[in-house]
Amino acid sequence: MQIWDIEPHLLCNFHLQEQHDNIHALIHLLSQDVIYPPHPEVNRWKQKLSLLKEMHDLTAIELSRRGRSHESSIYLNQISQNEHSFQDIFVSTIEEQIILLKEFSCPCFT
């Protein structure tokens, strides 16, 4: 699972759709009152559901701009008062993410 910290318009169709799907999975996982296995992406988005929703909305706008259907809105019932307003934890830097995408030989950065 990967949530890219790169602007959605820079992602290829595959990674954009994958990002969208992963955001939905993470929001579902984090909004449940369950214990989940440790995962770097899960851990960095704890108490940041509103930021993740914002990332979803930007991704959905880009999907629509590309003519792809989007019918899966996200509604958050409650935001924790301890919610963070910015992402300060990164699995890898944006520069490392760009290098990784280039190594995938996909259209993201070719």
C-alpha cells in the first residue's frame, strides 16, 4: 500500500487509480474501532483522516479531469480533536518517491 505525497496530476492513470483505491482502504481501516497490523502508511495517517479525505478529493478531481468516473465520495462522521492539520510523517521523501516512480517504467515521470 502506498499513498504518494506527489500532486495527483503528476501520476499516471494506473498510480492515480491505485492511490484512490488505497485512500479508500485506509480511511475505512482507520475509521473502524479495530486494532490493525502495523504498516508504515497506516501509522502515518493516524489522526489525519481529514487530510486523507482532502487527498482523496484532489485525486477524485484529477480522475474526473481525465474522464474517469468517480462515484465514491467520502464522508467523515467525526474528526478527532487531536487531528493533525498537516502531514509530518513520510515513509520516503518526495524526491525518493519520484525516483521510485521513474524506476517503475510507467508514464508518471517519463
